[in-house]
Amino acid sequence: MCGIVGCVGHGVDVQETLLDGLASLEYRGYDSAGIATAGETLSVVKRAGELDALVAALEDRDAPLDGPAGVGHTRWSTHGPPSDANAHPHTDEAGRVAVVHNGIIENYQSLRDELEAAGVTFASDTDTEVVSHLLGRHLDEGTTLEAAFRETVARLEGSYALAAVARGADTVVATRSDSPLVLGVGEDATFFASDVPAFLEHTREVVYLEDGQFATLQPAGWTVTDADGSPVDAEVTTVAWDPEQTGKSGYDHFMLKEIHEQPTALRQCLSGRVDELAGEITVAELDALDSFGSVQLVACGTSYHAALYGATLLQQQGIPAQAALANEYATAPAPRRADTLVVGVTQSGETADTLRALREARGRGATTLAVTNVVDSTAARECDHALYIRAGPEIGVAATKTFSSQLIALNLLADRMATSAYRTPRDLVAALRDLPGQVQTVLDDSRAASVVDEYLDRTAYFFVGRTYHHPVALEGALKFKEITYEHAEGFAAGELKHGPLALVTADTPVFAVVTGTDEAAQKTIGNVKEVEARDAPVVAVTDGQSDVARYADHVLTIPESHPRTAPVLANVQLQLVAYHVADRMGRSIDKPRNLAKSVTVE
């Protein structure tokens, strides 16, 4: 959840590079920030609050922080509340080393007890501070920074991305275990960060560290070694993203920009994979995928809603499938047949709960597939197969374009599993072809901005749908609560009368997704009548094929589409509803309170 940045080199302004990198990682969520630079001296400045507080503290100094090596960090509190003392980087008592850390040191209490018994005084409540004190004590033994760092890490249990600098050294040392860390290889400097956007303006050449690998960065270059200290021939790859993709491009918020990027994201997801003339879906990443008797999809949050949709797709094609919350699956795995495929749906490819579930599945002999947005992410590397959604970088904490791309990627997977001939019904192929343009139509014509004015400051907000629209209702409610901070719930429409109907009043708007004229649509209309009879205002999201509009107070229209693509269109309207309500309420839309973009701890 936190963000790490760093750089080494004489060709960059280290302080400004660290601050720019931290600003690029604000979307990950944080409540304090700090930086440290090292060379002949070691300097550390850190503050609770937003990045502006750190910048102000640096401006109050007589001179900028200096030195060829530096690390920075945005912290999201786990051990101890937000405070200057608990902010990273953390130092030893002598002020000789500075450490930044993402993750959780699970044995920190026993290490802290040991260090305090030896006379060490702690300055913070954090688990991370034990690392800086251990590192300082190993340096006292006369060893090098690299060797001391390796000895320190050997004492740690838990998940971590760690980096450290020391007085008297123009070096950064770093390692990872279950938490992402990527190097950026520039001409005059080497960078590292939790995520690529932190250094994208400097270089697109990257090296993804594996668990247990150590990186040593110096002005003269960089090296990667394994847990035993042996050199690793690390592969340098080129990131396809442009720096401009991580900016707002004139939009007020990243979220709004990314909602409007969905037509492009969907085209990228479908490009080269759908042949309308041949009526085929061809996904090169899945060519080696075997046949399976059942499928289990594991995911969290928005990705879990995509997994629910994917499970419904597979079930409709006769393939036994179920979706499970990754955090529940990891501790209580679902029953598995010998021929089961376990699919991890994760935007970042670094979601800790999902990674643990996938590892549990592999440990039990299952074949695994990652459906992810990030090439060479941990999930992509560790799974047997990877299917990329190709949505491009998503900065806003509330996922939008990645959810839409996940739904379409799961359509491709479902068809691949349903037939070895890769043949899809031609009406679905045509619908996939038309989908990006139809999403653009929704964006151009949506009335969500005007509709929401009537529904501010209500008691609660309910979202309902059936079959393919049930996950969309859940996702609509999640988006709403994430960025408005208002109470919102999503339900399978048929469940209303099994409890939630007791909450329905004239002060609880109900957003109902109804498309087509099939049995699910007719039954959902019946549910709309139930809430209407209890004076609840109804906003229908519909393609106009049914008569749901006559029972609704407001209608948000979408184009007629295939039953499997209509959920994408309906979801866009609900994204806009959430965005405009949050905007009217003055919420922090891109950085909602208490949330982070990438959840890298369980």
C-alpha cells in the first residue's frame, strides 16, 4: 500500500527526483511522507500528513538535501498512528543509516524486545524501526553496507520491500519479499520504486526484482544478486507506457480521465484477439492452456466483482465455475477437482491476498492463470499462464477502466475454454467490435451529472441487478461508497425481499440495472415495483427494450447490446453516478480516505 522511491547518480537532482517520485505514487494512499539522502553525510526529513507538509519542511531548511543516493517513502499506517516519528525513513540511534519499508515485519516484536534488552532506545511505534537498528549494529561489526543489509534481512519474517542508505556511502541497497520493487535503468542514474510511474519521466527501461533478490545501486551502475549473493543476469525490459499516460490530460481528476479512457482501453484489450470476418477469438497467451473440468476465480474488491461476472460467463457455457474472495480462499481453499484451473484476477498483479491464494492453489497442484494489467508483475511471473487486460496505467484508487477491461478479458477466456476451435457466436463478435464505440456514446450522452443532484445527502443508496448485472450492482455500490463515503449496498435483485427491503424508504434511492426483455429483466422490473411501492426513488439503467422506464423516476440509457457486453455499458453509467455525487460533495476522489491503489499486505 505504501510507496517507495529512490535513485542513485550524479546526473539528477536527488531531492527533486524523490519528491517527484513520491507525488507520482500518491495514488497508492498514504498518511505521512519522508526522504533521506546519503553521501558524505546522511540527511532525513519526514512529516505526517500529505506531501505538501514534507515539501514545506524541506523549504524551511537552509539548503536542499544533498548526496548522490536517496530514498523516499509514503506511509500508510499499520504499526502506530500517523506522526512525524512514525513516518519513514527510519534511522538507527547513531543516525548513520536510513531505511524505508513496505509490508509488515511479522517478528518485529521479538526483535524489538531483543534490541531493547541490549540497550537500544526506539523513537517510533513502527515495525520498520527494528530494521534500521539491526542494520546499524551489523555495520558496527565493520562489515560493508551490502553485507550488513543481507545479514539484517536474514533476521526478518514477513512481507517487505526494503531499501537503505548510509552515511559515507554513495549506495542504495534494496530487496523484496511479497512486495513489489522495480528498478529503472537510466543513462546517468538508476532508480527504483514500488511502481513504474515513480520514475517514468526518467526512463522506461526496467528490471523487476524477484522475491529474495538484492539490488545494489551506485553511481557507476547496478547489480542484482540472489539470496546467496551470487550475481543474477537480470533482464531489462521496456515499459510500453508513455509519461503522458500518467497525467490528468486536462481532466479534474484521474478517475474522470480513466472513465473516459475506457473506449481506448477496450480497443487495446481486444486488439489482435477478435477476428470478426473469421468469427474467431484468438488469444496467443492462452494457446498452451489445457482443457479443465472446473474453474475457480480468486480476487479482491473490484477484481472480485469481475471474477463473479467471469464465473457467471463460464457457468452459462456449461463449465463448472465459482468465484471466491482471495483472502478467504487463502485460509480456507474451496474444494478442488484434479483438473481445476485457478484464475487470479488482479489489476496490479501484486495484490497480497490474491498472490497468497494463487500460491496456495499451486501448492495443491492446480494450474494457475493471472488476469492482470501489469506485464511481469508478480502474479504474471508466478502463474503458469497470464492474460493481460491491456488497460494502460490506472492512477485513480477507484478502479474504472481496469474493471471494464477485466470483464472483456474474461469474455475471451470463457470462449477459449468453451471451445477448442476458438469460435464465438457472430453476434458476440459484432458486439465486442461495437463495444468501444458504444461506451463512447454513453460517455457523450450520459445524464448522470444532472440526475445525481436530486439524490445528495440521502440515508443510503442501493444498487440491484440480476445474472450478469449482479456483479455490476455490487461494483456500482463499491464505487459509490469508495469515493462518496456514503452508505451504499449492492444486491442480487431477487434478494431484496429476503431482508434488504426492510431498509427501503423514500430516502433510499435504488439504482436498478435492467437490459433486454428476458426473464431476468422482467423479474428485476418486479423488484423495481416492490421498492416503488415503498416510495423509494428509482433510477433505471436500461437499454430501453423493457418497460422499466415507466416505473422509474429517472432513466440512464445505454445502447442495445449483447447480454455479455451490456454490463460494461451499464457500469459506465454507475461510475459516472459515483463520480458526480462525490464531486458535488467535495470528496477526495483520486485519493479516498483510508484506501490504497495496490493492497500489498494481507
